[in-house]
Amino acid sequence: MRILTVIGNRPQFVKAAAVSRVLRDVHEELIVHSGQHYDDELSRVFFDELGVPAPYRQLDAGGGSNTAQTARILGLLEEVLAETAPDLVLVYGDTNTTLAGALVAAQAGVAVGHVEAGMRSFDRSMPEELNRVLTDHASDLLLCSTETAMHNLRTEAAAGEAHLVGDVMADVSLAFRPIAEERSTALADHGLGAGSYVLATAHRAGNVDDPVRLERLVGLLEGVPGTTVLPLHPRTAARLEAAGLRGRLEAAPGMRLLAPLGYLDFMKLAMHARAILTDSGGVQKEAYLLGVRCVTLREQTEWVETVQTGWNTLVGLDADAALAALDRPPPAGEQRELYGGGRAAERVRDVLCAYTLRR
């Protein structure tokens, strides 16, 4: 079977690193990089570090509004689909690239597989939530990370076949942890000691696109005691500059603003942080897998298990709640295995093989 894998941002590169490796043992796979994450140098770092096969095509569709970007990716993917004639299009997660890949395939009568199907934050103001829901209802194979995701799809009466496979990003986290520990010099490079800092990330539109909320975010970060390490997402950097807030953040006591990091360096900093402060879905999950306390700058999360087990606290942009959560010790006792034990990619491959035999 010929599979067209459509990816476009850093978390999707990580997920494809797990799946493409096993998929190519039994199927022909072509990767299309939409260019939604348009920092080409950093994209190459992720492909090189994680061993993702080189893209068949790169579309350079980054920038612009969600609507403009999705439309641009749709048009470019339609050409690639006609050129490659795949049997199935595989998409990941919740981005504009995900939705465009699913729509262009479904409208062409090509089967769609959605990795990380069924995730819901139930916050329709987030563009990612709309992308998830629409992609699931356009997909033939719904490849779920958790039992909660399976339940969400049953509740919505999604038409596709749902399969519990586990989380493919967890496969990569488990495999690359010792590699990051050995190879990355991020702690030494930035003069950091293990357990001496909070690692922060922020990029969600709801937090950085509104100048009022962005100023609240800056105020919250200013109040974190000790050292805070913030690899600055390009979107966030642009919004801080436009709002005249970057200088204020740079002047905050203990604040370290870094350029965006590769996967191994980010993992090294994450595994040795005393806590992680984030609005990213993937980082919430990464924190759980690494056994690091997480404080999430959102009111809802799609990764509800991390909250239920006590490793993650949702605080929105409430600075007092964030500081209280950062001071809380991590839960006692052994962590539960939530995300497939490192074999999710193999299960994805097996579901795709079985689906091939029936077609």
C-alpha cells in the first residue's frame, strides 16, 4: 500500500519519527512537509535528530491566518495527491496541516487515517479543537492514544473505525530519553543545574494573540521565583515585539529567554527541570512521561489523565494559582502507564496492515 504522510510542525515530526520507521518495513510511504512550521533550520534539526525520512515534497505553506494557511495547504496537497495516487493519507494531531490533509483526501475518495484521534479539550475557541473534531469526522481510521479518546468518539458517533493504539509520541520519549541524556549539553550550555529552574513554553493563540492576555502571561512569568527558562516560540516572539513586551520579559529577574530548541536539547532541559509551565498539549504529556510536575496555562486540556493522576494542574493565566501549583510536590508513588508502553507505532502499523487486507 502507498501511504502519504502529511506533517507540518515539530510535534508531528516527533510522531512521524516513531511511525514511519516501522511503517516502511511493510508499506511504501511518502512524506509531505506542509511547511506550517516555517523555521526551516529548526525543521531540519528535528528531521536529523529523530531520523525522520526526508520529505518527498515540502510545500512552504507557513504564515498567514488559520483560514489562509489551511486553504493554501489544501490547494498544494491536491496537486501532490493527484501526482502520487496514495491508497491512504495519514495525518497527525490537530493542526491546520492535519485538517487540510484529511479534507483533501476525503474529498478525493482516498482513505484517511488520523493518529491521535478523539482528543478533546471541549474548548471550541481553540483552533486546534475545531481541527481535531473535523478531522475525526472525515477519517476512516481513528487511531486513539487513550481510552478517554475512544469514549469521546463513541459519544460523537464518529463514523470511522476507532482503535486504541497508545500514544506514538510516548514511543519516542521512551526511546530518546537516554540519547538526550548522553548527547545534549543543554544544561552546561546555559549554566543550569538539575532541579534549579522552571522550564516554560507558551505559544497558544488564546494566550499570545490577544495583547491583554499576553500581558497577563508576561506578568505571570515575571512572578515565578528563581530561574525560568523560556525557549521562545517564533509566534510568541513576534507577538511580544508587536506589543512592546519583550523588553519587560527580558528584564524579569531570573528569566532566561532562549532560541527555539531541538528535540534532544528540549528533552534534556525538561527531564531536569523542577517543574514545567506550559500551554502546549504535547509538553503536558512529555512532562508526565518524564515524571516532572506540570502546570498548564489553560483552563482545559485534552490530556485529562495527566490531571487526574495529579501530575498536571490547570491554572489558566491565574498567577497566584500558578505559583501555588509550582510549589506543590509531585504525587507520591509509582506513575501509571497511560500511553501504550512504547509500542503505539507498531499498533498503528498493524491496524493499517489489517485495513489494507480488507480493501
